Amino acid sequence: MQIAIPLYDEFTALDAIGPHDVLASLPGAEVVLVAERTDVVSNDHGSVRVVPAATLDEVPKPDVVVVPGGNHHNQLPDGPVVQWLRRVDATTTWTTSVCTGSLLLGAAGLLDGRRATSHWLALEQLTRFGAEPTGERVVFDGKYVTAAGVSAGIDMALRLVARIAGDEVAQGVQLGIEYDPQPPFDAGSPEKAPAAVVDFVDAQLRPMVEGRVPA
Amino acid sequence: MQIAIPLYDEFTALDAIGPHDVLASLPGAEVVLVAERTDVVSNDHGSVRVVPAATLDEVPKPDVVVVPGGNHHNQLPDGPVVQWLRRVDATTTWTTSVCTGSLLLGAAGLLDGRRATSHWLALEQLTRFGAEPTGERVVFDGKYVTAAGVSAGIDMALRLVARIAGDEVAQGVQLGIEYDPQPPFDAGSPEKAPAAVVDFVDAQLRPMVEGRVPA
């Protein structure tokens, strides 16, 4: 089973690495980080520089795709990753995303008429692609699976492992990465965080998120 | 504020990237991935190849250090990362670890007489370095902070942000990465997972974990 994670400049590192570490523990799985070229790809903070294992063209038929979010203005409306998603989706078993990666799936035309999620600040943008946004953390709609912001990719990938290999295998992977979360605050969603914190994060991140989809 | 994350061949990617994405959101923070050389460093699965931003010697006085776990047999008993930890700890504000990264802190002599944690399979090995293992997910003992296995680094880093910049900033970072965890199973610790799953993971991972500390 080949699992491909497409990277692009300014991707969000945890969006990719959370699912990576879950899926790489799946028996028989090969996880491949791919990008347009095999040159170094940098994350959104400019602090994580990754050498892709292969080009997009070299991975034409992955079984599973996981698209990370990030500042992907350079991929919209129809950049190399979006074009590749449209091509490989023809033969995938699962096509998935984390955070604003769902906007790339949308741009590829893969979420039209489907329920989907994204980072809470980007949810409404899903409607531009004909998707029906939901506030759920992980959304399955056929073979399309979308996760909410950044850290939700871990929850999504564990659910995917359960679908692929069964609950016991998924529990084993969860125990292996000791995923018994104990966040210090109950502030991980806009419904739960204090209003002042929501306003602050909204003001800080919305311009970046809105820049992700050209009007 | 400079935050250094030392990498070495066969590090666990999520141990490094979980805290990275939390700490990189801290206003005024610069996160630097460092390694013995600036050559590509590969993770434990061989699937994530990272170009470090600087060598260990080029980052002699970080304010905060976060040591990821992994298959670090090549760093024990006194490899380049261990030696660097001993040097930089003289001036850090916080010296921290994720997963078996605590064994590297131990090897550097920094946990003697301190309460600390690690991956559940490696807890007992902490005693070789004079540390007192605890089953807590995140342990603060003075300026030393250790986290349990892999995913616990996210919880640890959020607590650290709260100590450094206050609860509201930490809540903002948590909301930014939408950390409202919803694991599909309550199987993230050996106390909670089904016994058969614990036995399976133990059999699968213990030889690797035990290989991390030469007898």
C-alpha cells in the first residue's frame, strides 16, 4: 500500500507529519513525501526544510493521498499539486486532507456536492468548490476524508487505519504513539476557547487563510 | 528567544514536529532544527528527510531545547547530541524532551535525582540515569520538562508556551492548531488499551526501545 503526502512551499509541517507518523506504522504501508520537484520544500514558518522522496510524476498511482494544509496560494487555482490530485484520484482508495488541504481537494473538483471540513477559519471557503462544510473534526464522505485544522490530522489518520486494517491495529498504532491527549486548556475550537482568544486568533490568521483562495 | 530542536538519524518525526508547530507560533520565537552536520537527517521510518538549519556548534546558547526521541543508539552513551545537550544546558531557560529523548537528557547527566517521563516502554530505563520515572504525561522538574511518547510533545509544548507567555497566548496557539483532540479509541496508554493490544505493541516495539540504551 503506497501512501503519498504531497508537499509544496509553505505547507504546515504538523499537517503532514501527524498523519505520516500514524500511517507509517501501518503494517505493509510505504509513505512517500512527494513534491513537484525533489528540491528542498520549506514549511510555512520557513523552519522545516524537507527533501521529497519523489516527484509528483514519479508517484502516479498512490493508494492513499493525504494533502496537508498551509499557505498554498501558489497552488491555486490549478497548480501542480491540484492537477496531480485530479489525476491520481482516479485510482486512489482514499483521498484525504488535513486543515486547508481540503481547499486543494476542492480546487481539484473532488469535493463538489460532498460534506467536508477544514481549518475553522477556512470552512466557509469550502462552499466555493461546491462542498458542504461541517464543523466535525473528521468527515468521511465516500472515499474522501477531510480533517479540521492541523492537529486533527492525527485523529483522521487513526480513523483511516481502523478502516483499512481494523480497530485493533489502529489501537496499537495509537498506543505506539502514546496518543492519550491531555491538552492544558479546553480551547481547541472556536466554540470552546474564550471569546477574546478567538478574536485574537481570527485577526491574526484570517488574512493569511483568506489569501489562500484568490477571489 | 531561540528554540533549538536537535535532530539525529532515526529521530521520530512527530516528536520533533509536534512541539515545533506549537513553539513556532510563539510570538518572538525562532525555532531552529540543528544536527551534528547540515547534511540530510532521516527519521526512524526513513521516509522524512530533513535539512537542518544549522550545526550543533553553530547554536551554542539556545534559550529552549526540545530533544525528540527515536532510535538513538548512535547517540549513546555520549554522542554529539548528548555532548551538546550537556554544554548548552548551562545557559538554557528550559531543557525539554519528548518520548525517549529523555534518555538523551539522562545520558547527558541532566536528570539525576529528577522526576521525569518517557515513552511508556522506556520508563524503567530512566532509572539508569538516576531519574525517578513517573507515569504522568508531562513532567516539570525545575527547568527540565519531559513528555511521554511521541504525541505527548504537543501537550508539553502548549504547557511550555503557557509558562513562557501566559495562558491566553497558549490558548491562542492551541486554537490556531485546532487542538481539540478526538481520538477514535481510548487506547493511548497501556492502562487504557486492551491487554492484547498492549502485548502486541510491547512485543513489536520493546526490542527497538531496549536497543536504545546499551547495557
